[in-house]
Amino acid sequence: MIHLRKAYLTFATLFGVLLFTVSTSKALAQDFVWAPDIEVGATLPAFSAQDQNGKTHDFADLVGDKGLVVVMSRSFAWCPFCIRQLQQLVDAQSQFEALGFNVTTMTYDPVNTLKEAEEEYEVTFPMLYDEDSAFIKALGILNAQYEPGHRAYGIPYPGIFLIDAQGVIRAKLAEEDYRERPDFSLVLEQAENI
């Protein structure tokens, strides 16, 4: 009988610890908010940036009939997760365009790096160079892990903005772990409702 009580208490304790761990993990995961300074429903801050061909773009000349998908990436030179997401965006581009949305990416990569990525991954949409990470900083998504002088200084916390034709942010999608990226099917689902 004593052994049964000990076994029950051990089980109950372990179960309680497991339950606490799971609920704490969920609470921590819910605390993550990407681009906390930019709310859904707000207007996207103005920007102007060069693409991989040296052409300067702003929102007005990038937006499709219904809107724009902006993928904020770390680097197409050295980040395998960004490169995989870029390849997925290339594959999903026609689906977005069929819904009236153009697509673009933005990173701290210089124009020549973007040109190399365009050629290697057969990109046909503008890939924007955020000089001095000015737009990244304006959005409040500068990765603070890296100090000035570090090769990765200036990268954003990656994520996706879905913006309507009037420049209003309709959705923000991101994962807390930079190695995980929102599936474009989720973005397409949101775009269908605009």
C-alpha cells in the first residue's frame, strides 16, 4: 500500500511538472509578437529601396491590384532558411499574382548579392536592398543579437507582411525561431480574404 502511494505521488508530481512545462511553453510562445511597433491595421511606413538591378522602388510601384506580400529576410548569401523560403516564394509567386498580389523580398544584402540570388534561384520579382537597414529599423525588427561591425549586423527578425492596395497591413506572419518560417499557404489563405 505504501509503495502504491509513493508510485501515485511520483506519478502525480511528474504529471504536474509536465503540465506546468507545457502551459509555460504555450504562455511563452504566445508572448512572441513580431514587429511589435507595427500593428495589423496600421499603414506600412514609407520606404524606397533598390532592387537587384539597381532600380529604386517604393510601395506604389510594387503593389498589385489587391496588395503586396513583403518577405523580410536575413540574407540570401549565407542563411539557408532564407534561401529555402526564397525558393518557396518563387514557387508561390503565380498563386499570389492570381489573387492580385505582387511579391517582394527585403534584406540587408547589397544589390550584387541580390543579383546573384536572382540568377541562382530564378527570381522574377524585385528583391530589395535595405541600405543601412533603415526600413528594418523603422519596423522595429532589427535583430539586436548582433553589434555594429558583426557581419550579421543589420539583419531583421524574419517575417512576412501582407499589405492591401491602400498600404494597410492586413497580416503579419512570423515564427519566434528564425529557422522556422510561416508556410506561404497561410499567407495565401489570408490574401484570399482581402
